[in-house]
Amino acid sequence: RRQTLPVLANVLLVVADGLQLLLLRCIRLQEGLVKTVLDQCRSALEREAVAAHELRLTARILDGLADISGARVLGPSGLQARRGVVSFTLDGVHPHDLCQFLDDRFGVALRGGHHCAQPLMRRFGLAGTSRASLAPYNTDADVDALLKGVAEARKVLA
């Protein structure tokens, strides 16, 4: 539902779906323009919400892996310069084995391997890493399953 209210002589307040915008009134405000502006604002808010959601889940993964003996995160240990991707290793466990274990027993899908970065993996003396990539549809339950699975893999596979 959209509502347009005059505020001043040349300014309109447009309220739609909880979004409030002040628009300068030109000769005639086109219906399509209002919809376009509202859609752009809604998209920007959704992108911000998605990024915040992914960073919150990323923080949970980083904190959880820090508590698992033998788990080592590659990259920043904090959220600065980070998105919803966490690459890590688990001492004594090959990344492919970990990924298969998590998929089979916990329903968690990770990528395992060198991720097209073989020279970098060689430089760090790694066979590869396991990589969790978050998306807007991931939930706290997904993170719980990942962390529970990694802890269990440490006991079973290492």
C-alpha cells in the first residue's frame, strides 16, 4: 500500500511498505518513477540486511571454530575485511574427508580442496582447506550443524 502526502509546496512524502521517502515534486511525479525509487531503496535495505545476517553467522562460525581443538581459520580472525566465507583446516583431517563426513552425517555442504589457489596452498604447506560459504538462506541451525559436525569429525577422523 502506497500513500503520498504533500509536505511542502514542492515536496512529497511517499510511504510504502514501511519505507518513507521525501521526493521533490517536479512538473508531474510519474507513477513509474515512484515505484522505481521505492524498489531501489528496498533493494538497498535488503542488501544491507543480507550482509548483516551473513556477518552475524560468520562471527558464529569463527567463534565456534576457535573453540574446536585443531581447527585453524585461514584469513582474518575477526570480521574486518571479511564476508560470509570461512576457509579452515582441521589437524589430521583431509579437507575432502571432512567435507564428505559433514555432508553424510550432518547435511552440511562445504567445498574442500585448493580452490584454484594451488600455489598459495603449497606456500602454506596445505593440501587444501574446507570452505563454508554463507548465503541469505543459511540459518543459525546450519551453523550449529557445521560446528557440531567439525567437533565430531575431530573425534572420529583425526
